[in-house]
Amino acid sequence: GVLRHKKMRITEQAMQIMESCVIDTFERLASESSNLMRISGRDTLTMKEVQSAVRLVLPGELARHALTEGTKAVMELQNHKG
């Protein structure tokens, strides 16, 4: 099957490949964040470890965009909590 969105389409196979990439990236970021947490002697994962993991795992421009979007997402979440 093919997923459709306006004029863009993606095959199921391509979507599976994308999903695999996303899962792999998440696992790499989670693992690196965990390592950084352990190295710093903390028991709680903080934004600092996640940001550092992003800088270590993702290449330049992609890391910068990820940090910007991640910071926006955290701010939105905090605003909704009140």
C-alpha cells in the first residue's frame, strides 16, 4: 500500500525503513544519555544529558535543529502544565 498526503506518497517499504531509522536513532540517543547520566553520577536523566547525547550522536546541522525543536517541545509541555 501507499500512504498519501496531498501530493506526497511513500511506499510501505520506505515507511518501514524510515521507522527503523527513527527507532535506531532513539535507541542511540537513549543509550548515550544513559551513559552520560552514569558518568556524571546522577540517578535522574535531565535535559542536560539528552542535549549532550544529541550533540554526540547527531551530525552538526541535524543536532542543532534537534536541539531547537526539543527545547521548543519542552517549553510547550511546561506551558501546558501551568
